[in-house]
Amino acid sequence: MPSRIANIVIAVSALVFAATAWSQAPAYPSQPIKIIVPFTPGGGTDLTARIVGDALSKSLNQSVVIENRPGAASAIGIDMVVRAKPDGYTLLWTSADGIAVLPAVKSTLPYRIPESLEFVSSFASYPLIIGVNKDLPVTDFKQLVAYARTNPGKLNYSSSGTGGGGHMLPAYMAKVLGVDMTHISYESAAPAVGAVAGGHTQLSFVAPSTVLPHIQSGAVRAVATTGRARTSLAPDLPTVAELGYPQFTVDFFYGMFAPAGTPAPVVARLNSALAKVLADPAVKKKLAEQGAEPYSETPEQFAEFIRKESAKWSKVVKESGASAD
């Protein structure tokens, strides 16, 4: 009994010490914040991170620096954040790729979802646009499917990394539709769609903001969007569901994460700041220009959303038979 009482006293003392230390710490944030983007500059994740970083620096009255750490379908950048000190000064801004998709297809990641991260907030959703090289003799998605069926092995599709959404969704499509396509991996969406524009690959599934300049130049032709609704950046572009393929409907997300163990008050402060940023009409306008639909959640809601997304992608990966190991 005495030893049990002693253990309780020690535990309570530790909690009191932690609470006292936290109460005496400088108000957050008291130094510059670094946001890691696990993709190269120029893609949708990077562009939205810079929108958010600029707005957050004003909202928090503190410098916010964006740092690109691409590679391995975003796993390299995510792992950097996971290993960072959990104090709220190294954060992650990313999409579904390394959070919900890659863990479903690769068993050897250096991090685990949800254990390795704190879920700060979702911020926006976006569809993928299926874009093809201008010289491919197809003008819509049904023609693309027909062409793939009659030309097995002749289509190469590029993505932002093996095991990411831009890899797994077309792999799943190919399996369901019975077509043979080859995957070519790049470090990020920007070079992946650049490969389509240059004729090095024939098609890619990418965010609207990334592919739009190539569509406007005429180098890439959009044939469908994977979204639940048409994108405002291309209102005449039909969804895959409209074309008779509802099983390929997918919207991705952008959101903020912190290393596991980041104090709850810091996570709450960041969540509140992001909600304030998202309420700014100027930010909403910038997101609309990227083809992104704004929405925010509490950390608890965001964690539940990721759980459901992970289950969905696990099913897609299983049915596609694809692997990133």
C-alpha cells in the first residue's frame, strides 16, 4: 500500500510539474514557424501552403517559413516532421498521398498513421483532373478507355510518386476496366504533368491548379475530373460519375499536421488560427483560383475523417493489387 501511494504521489507531481512548466512557457508562438511541404514547388500542395503560410504569419503575428522536402511520394517530408521536436514550430502541410494512400500500399514506412502525428485541421478539398497529351487521339474519358483497351501497354501515366493518389487511382481504374498502362513516378505533381505536356508520358491524374496552365497552353487536354462535382476552374469538364464511372469518384484534401506529442493548447491554437484564415474572403478567393473547396474541422473531426479515408484507400489498394514495397 505505501508503495502504491508513493507511485500516485509521483504521478500527480509529474502532472503538476508539466502543467507548471507549460504555464510558465512563452505564449505560443514566440518564434518563427516552419511548415514542411513534402513536394516540390509549383504543385497544388505547395501553392496552398504558401497561401496559408502568408495568412498565418499575419494571424499569429509571427514569421512562417515554407520548406519543400520532396521525395518518396511525400514520405521523406512527413518523416522529417514526425521526427521533429513536438513544440508547434515544425509543422506539416500535405495532401492525402502520404497520410491516407501511401500507408495503405507500403508496409515499410518510417512513420505510422495516426500514431505519429497530431491532426491540426483539414483546410480544403480538391479533385484530380485526368489530363492527356494533346497528340493522343482522344477527346473524352470514354475514348481514353477505348484507346487503352485497343492499345495495351502503350500508355504511360505519370504521378507525384509511387504509392500516392496519382499512382493508385489510375492503377485501380486499370484493374477495374481491364486496361494495361505503365506507371512512371516523379518527385511531385508539377514534373509529372510536365512530362505529359512534353509527350514523355501520355496522361496524369493531378490537381486542377497544377495542370491548368498546361491545359490553357494547349499542351494537355482534360478529359474528366474525379470530383464529386465539376470544378470551377473547368466547369465544362464532366465528372467520372457523370460519364458512368462513379466508383472512381475521389476528392483529396489539404491539411495541417504536427508531430505526435505536440501540446493540446498548441494544436488548438493552430486549429483556431486556420479557421480564422479560412474565413478570410481573400483566402477563399485564392483557394477557388486553385480549384480547391475550403472546409475546416476540429482536430477530432479531422482524425476521424483520416480514419475513413485510410479505410477507403486500403480497399482501393487491395482491389487494384498494386504495391509500393
